Amino acid sequence: MPDVVYLDSNVFFYSKIMDKRYGPDCAKLLRRVQAGEIKGAISSLVVLEVANALRKFGLSKETQRTCTAILSMPLVVQPLSPESLHEALGIFQRLKISPYDCAHLATMKELGLRRIVSADSDFDAADWIERIDPLKLDEIPERERLKSKRSMFGADSGLTTEDLRDEDEPHGR
């Protein structure tokens, strides 16, 4: 999967809450993924991390809709395998960063990916990957746009870009 970038959970979360610093760029990235300009991959852990972040942020009622929207996107969703969990534990022993981040790194290794979009600078400890800050999305090459127009989460899903944002919630907390 050489032209695929791994998307960290903070990309989805910052887009949802429209974080003052990262929200607009994360939302733009997700639109580019949906349009087929960028191919993205996540692990199943990303969905749970987003759900937990929403819970902690006081948006538990948005969890189902937001996570369904993520799973409706044209993403490679890699389940956490026993092998990748063993790899994650080994990475944790070496890097001493969050075990969750180590699980993402192990999933990237399993998929053969070298680039992650994340606001989390802890990933910089892994010298075998390149972290792309959401504020520097120009580093991700453009892909040809899909000819068919779809809503952000697919024509049949009934979901829109608003499913990742809640206009009633304060932004940029």
C-alpha cells in the first residue's frame, strides 16, 4: 500500500470538535480522503479512540453517529491482530510512548505504511515512519478526483460532513 497514509484518531476527533488549531485542516484532509484524492488507512483501534475522546469531551451522544461515519469512509480498516499486538508491545519497550500509539505503529508496519497524519509528536520517536502534521497537509500528494460525486460518507449512508461536527457544541476546547 505505498500511496496510503495512516490516519491517527486525533484527525477525526479534531475535525469533529472543529478544534481551533487543527479542526479546519483535519476536516479538509477527511474531505480529500472521501473524494479519493488521498488513500487512508486506520486500525480498528482508531474508532474506539475517537469514541473515548468524544466521551471524555462530553459528546457521548455523538459517538454512534460519528463512529458509523468513520466506518463509512473509503478507508482500509485493519483489525488488530495478535501479531500486531505483540509487535506493539515490543515497540512500547523500545520507545516508551503510549501503548495505543505503539499499536498504530505496529498496524502501519503490518500494512507496509510509512506515513501517518497526526498532531501527536510522540510518533516522531519512531524513526522508521514519517509523521505529517495536519497543518502541513501539502506534503501529501494530490490524487485524481473521483468522477462520481458522493456525500462525504458515501451515497447510501445518509451521513454527511455534519456527522463529524456538531454545530451546537462549542469549538476549539
